[in-house]
Amino acid sequence: MARQKGIIKLKGTIGDITFYKTQDGHLAREKGGIDANRIATDPAFQRTRENGSEFGRAGKAGKVLRTALRVLLLNSADSRMVSRLTQSMVKVIQADSTNERGLRNVIDGEAELLAGFEFNIRGKLGTSLFAPYTGSIDRVTGEITVDIPSFIPSNMIAAPGGTTHFKIISAGVEVDFENESFVEQHAETAILAWDATATAVINQVNTVTPNSTKPLFLALGLEFYQEVNGSMYSLKNGAYNPLALIQVDGGV
């Protein structure tokens, strides 16, 4: 692709050149490619069809997980999160050693590879929350838990400029990727002052189906606020709110 320069930016197609706008600026590229019917039928493109099938499966799996975490993601996602999650789902599918290429899926893959996934690269949990925490997934009871001992917020949370308050959020999610359904429960603290006053011990328990055989996920995040004239406002529209998967149990 080429980057458009100059005062006048074009959008549309002229001849064999397509002009378009992305978050990276105004770009241009040459039309081309292989006929879709040939890709769908020619034996030479068997690998292409297999890759396409698995990529599509990864996209659907990512959508189900995003939908399950929608309430938390409304204020905690970057503009490229969808594509990054799809790429991570592709790796999960590629780890499936049970099915043939083209038929591999998330269920038979390694969902645990998603542990540590950051939904907001502009504000990562790993570089925001330094207070020790323990996450646990109890498949028998269905309890997905976060425990955080008392800590000093100004010492243990790296907050963006303008922060006066914060909130800790978590969610437990049970996902049925085959049927594209889920069970979700989330929890949050009260809005707490970002200062040198120690917090209380934090224990958040999110419950899903007991004895589930589906993949289970534990997400943990922060929301930052600024107090103005006694009212709380989401800091910079949540641009730097971190959210990450801290525990994943791929199912049985």
C-alpha cells in the first residue's frame, strides 16, 4: 500500500487504484488478486481454503468472547483489539492436535494461550496494577475469584495523569464456542480514592455454571476517574483503562 500525500485526499477507485482512509491515514493500493471462484475450487488453493476456514472460526470465537465481556470492554479496549484477539484465537486453533488442518477449533486447541491477553494496549494491566493479586478458577463450584490484599493505591497503581479515583473490576466467563453462547458474571469495587490511604482487602467472586466442561476465563481490570466539582468522570473516556485475562481454564 502507499500513503497519500498532499492537501487533497482521495477516497474511492480511479482506474486500478483504490484510495481509502484508515486510522493510519489516507492510503492507496492497486486493485488485483485471484478470482474468488478459483480459490474456492482449484486444488492448488487447498491450503488457502483451510487457512481461511480456520481464520473465520477464530473470528467467530473472538466475537463470542468479546460479547461475553462487553460490559467491561465498553471502557477498556483499544481500536485494534478485535484483530489482535483474532490473531490470538488463530494460535489457539493452530494448537489443536486432534483435528485435521482446516477443521481445527478452539475447543480442541489450547485456550490457555489466551492467558495474559491485554484488551487495551494503551493501558496494560501489567504496567498499571502492581498490587499482588491471586486469581482462581474452581470448575466444580463455578466460582471464578480474585483476591487482592490491602494496598496503598498511589504506590501500587500507575495511573494516567489527571486520575483522582479508580475502580477494580473483574469478570468470570464460561464460553460455549460451538454454540456461540456464554455465561458471565462481573464484579466491581466502589470508586476508591487514588491516594496514600490503604484499601480494604478486596475479594470478588464471579459465579458461572458448576461442573462446566466449557472453557472458563477470568478477566481483571481497572477504571480510572477524575473528580470535578464533586462528580466522577471516566478519565479521558476510558482510553487508558486496562483489562486482561489473568486466568484461563480450557475445559475438559
